[in-house]
Amino acid sequence: MDINLEHVGTRLTVTVAGRLNTGTAPEFEEKLIPALKGVEELIIDFADLDYISSAGLRIVLTSQKIMNRQGTMVIRNVKPEIYEVFEMTGFVDFLTIQ
């Protein structure tokens, strides 16, 4: 899995490529959660994300909870198979997906 974080002012753009699963989720969490300090706008780009497991969903949920307190969060470029996971889990009801 590849993770890229780009800060511009109070906006953080995160791109994730590969598979976000039990093996890679800890690395994603270690990079993302501390980087949210002072962020008012979080953009997560899943254009190159091929798979997400429940471990990855947990980090998305944690990020959304943090951003509910300090700003906004948008998930962009979601592949149909990832969107289907968001639908089946009910995440589409509270995530902003573009």
C-alpha cells in the first residue's frame, strides 16, 4: 500500500493506493490520525485503492469522527467495488463521497 499526505494550510489531502486491510491498516492509521491535528478540511482520494477491509473502514470511521469535531471530510474517486462496501456497511449514510 502507498500513502501520500499533502498539507496545504489547514487542508490535508491523502491518497491511498493498493489494499487497505488488516496488514496495512496500522500503517495508514499511524500516518493519518496524528496528521489530522489542526486540519479543517480532509480529502481522502481512493482512486487507486483496490480493496478495503473492516480494518480500513474502522480508520475511515475514526477519521470521520475526528473531522466532525474540527472540520469536513470528503472521500473522492471511489471505485465501484469500494463504493459497494460503503453501501453494504451503511457508510454512505454519513460519509461525503464524491
